[in-house]
Amino acid sequence: MIQLKDTTIYRGGSKAQQWYSSHKGCEFKISPKNNSLQFFFSIPSKGGGTTDIKLDVGPRDIATICNKIVESMSDNVRVVPKFVVQE
């Protein structure tokens, strides 16, 4: 798995007025079997202990995210690719 060190996990509730930092860093891996990106992180549970979370991002959403990054952060991107999903 690849460590993401400049990533912060925030938590909040339906009645919370703001987001609270609950954890720094997470891991991700590319899953060719599932054709997805998988993010793994943990947050503290309200009653004590830890809740592990897995976020599975599918191919259409990966393309959408990559294209929005290129559009929004064009000053930081030297080559501007177009990401498409092959059906």
C-alpha cells in the first residue's frame, strides 16, 4: 500500500457545527481485480476504540476526479491529459 502523509481525515456529525481533525495520513492501493482505487484509514470511535474505513473509488469516478484535478489545478499540471473510461 502507498502511504499518503499529507492527508488529514476529518469527522463531523449531523449536529456538529464544524469538522474535527481526527487522524493524519491514510493508505491507498490500486486494485486491478476490482478496477478501483481503495483508500484505507481509521478514526476514533465515539465510545472508545477505532473504526476502520475503506473507500472504494470505481473507474468512472476515478476519471471524473482526475479530470477535475486537471481543470482546477491547471497551474500545477504540466501535461494536460484527458481521462476516459473504456466501456
